[in-house]
Amino acid sequence: MKKLFLLLSYLFLLCNLNAQTDTLARSLSRLNEVLQHDQEFDLKKQSAIDVVKQDLAATNNNDLPALFRAYENLYSAYRVYQFDSSYGYAKKMLAVAHRLNDAALINYARIKMGFSLLSSGMYKETLDSLSSIQISVVPDSCRAEYYALMGRYYYDLGDYDKDQYHTPRYNEKGALYIDSALAIWDKNGYDYIYFQGLKELKKGNRTDAKRNFDVLLSRSGLTPHQIAITASTLSDLYIQNGDIDSAILLLIRATIADVQSSTKETSAAFILSTLLYKRADIKNASVCINQAFSDAVFFGARQRKVQVGDVLPLIEAQKYAMVEQQKTKLLWYAGLVTFLLLLVVTLIIIVFKQLKKLKRAQDAILEAHRNMQEANRRLSETNEKLNDANKIKEEYIGYFFNVNSEFFDKIERFKKSVDQKLTERKYDEIKFLVNNINLKREKEELLKHFDRAFLKLFPNFVAEFNELFREEDRIELEDNELLNTDLRIFALARMGIHENEKIAHILQYSINTINTYKTRIRNKSIVPNDEFEKRIMQIKTID
């Protein structure tokens, strides 16, 4: 049971640590994002100051109360932004107060001067300014501000000395002044609760101090500067308790609020950088220490510049060492990557050579395949032509023997008649028989035999032939015609007879006539002349 409890406790603690680590990482990321817009916030701040300066420029120098208020407004604008300007306008307030001979305003202006001097870390000058104040002649609100400023002076002096002799005495004096201020402030006001918590913190009453600061941070309506002061002060309590993660989160919140409100009189970024440095987060520590140094220089906080100047070289040296380590690692990585790259290049070259060989082999295979396809195509064409030729030969061999058989029968009958007439000496009848031979009719009969035999082989010849012409140029046959001369010329060509001399001999025309027929027909065709006979040869026989 005890082991189970310990295991559950360990798991709970581990979950909390992981959650806090994630929260810290997100907070640091948010801080870096805000810091990137630091100049934008300062530009807004400067624009607001320019508006107040315009009001001062419009103020009549003889209207001393209005002039005092204008200087006071500019002092407030520069109060936590820039020491030289805030102190300068506080001195101008004092000068106008003297011209007005108003003791309350004179002491009020000296309080403002004291705040600027204390913010700059000029402790002697601060005490000189505050010691000259006649507190009895100022109203309660200013008196509370004076007491709080004196309390802060002694607290800061104690933090500066940080020894066991002077610091407790300074803290006691500071607490007395804070008590005087608390007696005047409203107990529900921000100043009362904050300074009450600050007093308890300095006295070592961390629980009571934390209660006050938690009350303030839970409130809505606090200004960014109030949030920054409260969170920064509360972080000191967590640092004393050893809860560094919580302190860092509070300091991040304070730094973000300082940046957003363009507050340069701040210690949050500096303390945050030291904590991050101790946690070895050099990258973020460097960002924060540079921000702290920039703020200290801009504001003119002498003491803060000294503090930052002590830590800045340490962080930057560590950062430089990390950069050198990273550079060394990068050199090793670069060497390794270079080696791997060379290895990859070598492999690529080898693969490329193999691919080239493979490509040549593929090209050879493709070329052989193409040659085989071409050979197959030619063989197919040849087979097709042979099939056509065989069909033509078979058909026309039969046609030839049939015609010759009929012709021989006619010659046989004619010979018998002539022999009989010669025996009977009937010479006139022989002459009559000879004169009755009609060669034209015999030629036409021969052509009809050819036409029938050809159309039996190529039944679609006329239709496909006409497809090569426009509608108006197509051949229209008479009712008793199978083919005409135009068709017969190219029918003989389809049969494989391309020589004009042979065509002219078969059709009993002159060679010039055949040439004229062919030229006229090709010119009417819708296909180029040199393609015409190829298209004729593509007309298929029947299967």
C-alpha cells in the first residue's frame, strides 16, 4: 500500500512538472513574441508624449497654474520611461512652484524629483531632495506619497548594502515610513494592499505578503505597470521559497507588462535573466539581459546599469561558448553530411551509369521491337497483298479459262462452218460469215466479263472510289453499266497493272488517252495526286 502511494505521488509530481514545463515554455514564447514588438510599444508611448508636448506648447507661459499642470503631465509621461526628461520636468515644476510661491506645490515638486532620483539609483541626491521637504504643508495624498517614497528609499538602500548590519536597520526605517503611508491610504486601494505586502515581505512574513499580492493580481482593472510591480515583487517571495519556476512565470508576466507599457524603470527583465542563466537557458537569458540593459541605458538608471553590466558579460560569454560548441558540432555535422553527400553522389554516379546501360539495353530492345513490328507490318501487308493477288489470280484464271473456252467454242464452230462451205464451194457464204464477225460487240462482251469478274472481287470498289471525290464529281453509272472507262483504268491499277502501255493495250486506247484520263480523274479528287493511287490500292477485296 505504501509503495502504491509513493508511485501515485511520483506520477502526480511528474505530471505537475510536465504541465509546469509546458506552461513555462509557452510563457517564454509569448515573452519573445512581445519583445519583438518592443519598438512598436515605444512608438505609441512617444506619440502619447508628443500629444502632451503639444499641450505644453499651447500653454500660456504667464498662466503659471496651467504651466505647472503641463509640466506635471510631462513628468508623469516620462516618470518610468526616461530619467533625464522626468527629472527635468520635475525641476521645471519646482521652478513654477517657486514663482507661484506655493509651499504645497514646492514640496510636491520635490517629491517628484525624489522619485526620479531614487529610480535612477542616485541615493544621496534622493535623500537630499526628500530631506528638504516640509511635510507639514502638503496635503494627505502627497504626504502618503512622500512616506511611501521614503520607505522605498530605505528598502532599496538595504537591498543595495545587503549585509547583516545595515540592511535590517534600513528595513526597520522603511517599515516606519510605510506605516505612516498606510495610515493615510484607503485600505481597499492598490497602494495600501501593495505596500502592506511589501512591508510583510521585508519583515519575513511571506504568507501574509503573498496573501496581499495574490489579492492584487486577482483584481481586474490594474494598469500594466501595477501588474508588473506586483508580479515582480511577488516573484522575490517565490525565489526566497526556492520555487524558481513560479518566480520565472511571474517575472515573465511582469516583463511583458513592462514592455507593453513602455516602462524602462524596471528590474523584472534583469532578475528574470539571472534566473534563466542559473537554469542554463542561455538563449532566453541573453534576450532578457539585453532587454534589461537596453531599458537601463534608455531610462538612465545608473545603479541598474551597474547591476546589468556585472551579469551581461557572464551571460554573453556563456552564450559565446554555446555558439562555439554549436559551431564545433556544426563542423562535425558538416563533415558527416559532406561524407554522406559524397557517398550519395558516388552511388548516384554508379546508379546513373547502370541506368545508362539499362537505357541502352531498353533502347536496343525497343528498336528491335519496332523493327519486328515494322517487319510484321510489312509481312502483314505482304500477306494481305498476296491474299488479294491470290484471290485475283484465282478469279481471273477461272475467268480466263471460261472466256477462252467460249472463244475456242466460237472458233471451232466458225472453223466447221468454213470447212463445210469450202467443201460445198459456197464462197459467198464464207464471205458472209466473215463479215458477220462483230469485233466491237466482242470487245464490249469481253469488258463486261472483266467488269463482272472485278466487281465480284471488289464489290465496294465503285462506292469507295467515289469517296475520293466531292459529291458533284462522283461517277454515276448507267443502268446497264457495271464499270465505265474511268473506273476500268483504276480497276486495272487495283489489279496490279500500273503501266499505261499495258492499260492502253487492254482497253484499246492510246497511251496519251490513258494519261489524260488519269490526270483528269486525279485532279478532281479530294486527296493529293501522289496519294490517289495509294488510296485505290487500299480498297479491299471480299473475304
